[in-house]
Amino acid sequence: MKRAILHCDMNNFYATVEVKMNPELEGKPVVVGGSKRERHGIVLAKSYEAKKFGVRTGETLNDAISKCPELIVVPPHFDEYLLISNEAREIYNSFTDKVESYGIDECWLDISGTEGLFGSPYEVGMLIKEKIKEEIGVTVSVGVSFNKIFAKLCSDLAGRDEIREVWEEDFRKIIWPLPVGCLLGVGYATRKKLAWYGIKTIGDLAKVGEDFMRSKFGKNGWYLYVYANGYDVSRVAGFGERAPVKSVGHGTTLVADVVDEEIVYGVMLELSLDVGYRMAKLGVRARGVELTIRDSSLAFFSFQCRLDFPSSCPSVLANAGRSLFRAKYAWAFPVRAITIRGIDLVSEVVSGVQLDLIGVVDNMDRFNRIGGVLSDVRDRFGRGSLSYGVLLSDNKVPEGRRLDTVMPSGIIR
């Protein structure tokens, strides 16, 4: 049976939903942006009218307004975005039970073998596109292909409310001439490194050879070689299936630059409360911690360490982060943003540890019981109902910080 995969991407999603909520914004240059007061003043999404002025996602609101003085900035309404996303998913599920989310506004659909019910893959894409536009009021770009990677690439190439397709017999002619940065998995750093080796197009990458890509880029290089040659056979997840979680982390931009280590620690602890809670809900513990710091010059620094025992206890995670910070951060500039992440996850059911230190088992039991109590109380009484005393003071974390925004997951294989 011939594989037929769709990738549906709702156009300018946040901005489109904001216009849908407030029709007076129709036809005006609109961006969805964070709080300038709390220094989340970046463009999260833009309308097509704003795009015409050169406004880009990710730039500061000040830069965007300098390009378009008439720009209308609206705050994000994540609950509404999730509601619309779920409505779109219900439509996808009416065509297939194999629907895999890739963020809040994108999904892959495996419609292989449905021709007798709905028509050709292209016709199914048209049906879905029109159904979403009529019933939800947003437009969708649809990519159609024989694997997930090329289906996403096609939806990226498609214009607003358009469909693009590519198949085994013509992908080399259509896809290989494209810039290598169009391929899923090729970010800015990888693109620069590929260019250093003279690899500028997807075709260049496909022809350079598997051994070369492995030797220069490791496992990721092998995946890129597979993607470029159309060899990807990763499947679309079934109902309720999710990609395995490899890490759990949270970060925030502080409301003011910080030069006090105790404030930095307080932020780590605040973030770790949410990291620990999410790990508890997933039934996992971390065997390591990763700390990422962005300073006031906007430079990034990332450090990692192993834990003495697997844990999801917030204080264990935060204390490891503080040790990393003390040992590694040079204080060349004040701290602007902090992210803490639990890595090397294991199931809490089988999170065995080599007991080579006296007292490790007692500490492990004690701290993991503390983490369990914090999670149980949060489930019963809500976030913030039980916390650490040090967090009662101002720790420079923005108020109303939302931590449950849906981000792209890994690919199910």
C-alpha cells in the first residue's frame, strides 16, 4: 500500500485566532507579543498585513514598531489557541485515527488506504482545508507526500490556504534544488557547518554520502542523510500516542537583570517546582540537570551535571543548578534569563541507583517523598498552594508566567 502523509499547518495561528476573536483587527497589521514591562517584548506571531512591513517572528516589539508605527500589539490568549487547536484535531480525526501533533498548530496525518472513502490524498487535503476554514474560521497550508519529512517541507512551501504535494517519482526534481535549511532538523548552526563543507542544497546533502554525514554530524547527520534521500519511514502516531519524553525543563526571562546569586537560586527553585511537577505526572525522574543562562549581552551558556540519585524533587534540581552556576558562570554580565531542565530521564518505578555513598538511599527516599507531597498538594489545591519559604520574596519571575504552552514534540519512529 502506498503511503500517503499529510502535514497541516494553521497559518499565522496566534495572530489569526486574535483576529477571529476581535474582527475589528481584520485587515490591520497585528502582532501577538509578550509583555514589554516584563521583558517578554518579542513578536510571537504576526498577521499577513504586518508581514508586509518586514515584521519577523522573534524580533523585539520595539524593532517591529519601528518598521510599522501603526502596528497593533495584542497579548497572547493561550487557552483560546488550545481550544481552536483541539477543534482542528477533531476534524483531522474524522479522516484518520493516525494524527500526530507537532506543536499547537501543526499535525501529521496518515491517510494511507483511504482513497476509497475520501478520494486521492490531494483531494483529502482539500477537504480538510475547506472544512477547517468553514467550521473554525482559520486557514491551513497542507503538504502531501509519501513521508513525514517531505509532507512538512511541502506545507512550509505552500502559501496561505494552499496545498503542495511531492511523490517518490518527482521529489529529486522538486526538493533537491531547495536550500538545505528547508529540511527539518537543519537549524542555523547546522546550516553554517554544512555550508563550510560546501553543502548548500538538499541535493548536495543527499549526495555527500552517509559515512561523511555520520563522521561530521554524528547520529543527527545520519538522520539528515536519510531525510534528504526520501528514506524516512517514521510513522504517524496513533490516537493517544506521544513521542518519548527525553527531558523536562522550564525557563523564563527575568523582569530585571540580576547580579545576586540568591535571586538566581530563587528563580531556579521556582522553575524547578514546575519541572518536578511535570516529571511526577509523567512518572519519571532525572539522573542529571542542565542549566542554561542568558546574560544581559544576550549570550547563552549551558552547563550539565549528574545527580547522586534519580529525582524529581524541586530542591534537588535547584541545588544542582546552583552548584553548576557557582562553578561555571563567570559573571561577565548580569543574568537575564534562566532555564533549568531535568535530563537523562528514567521511570520512577525502575529508577535504581548504585549505592556507593553512605546515606544516598536515605537522601533519595527523603527528597523524593518531599517531591511527591508537593505534587499531591498541587493536584488538590492548585499551583502555588505549597512552596518554599525563600520564594515568598520577589524573585524577579514574571507574574502570570504560563508554563504549559504546547511545543513541537520529537518524531515518533
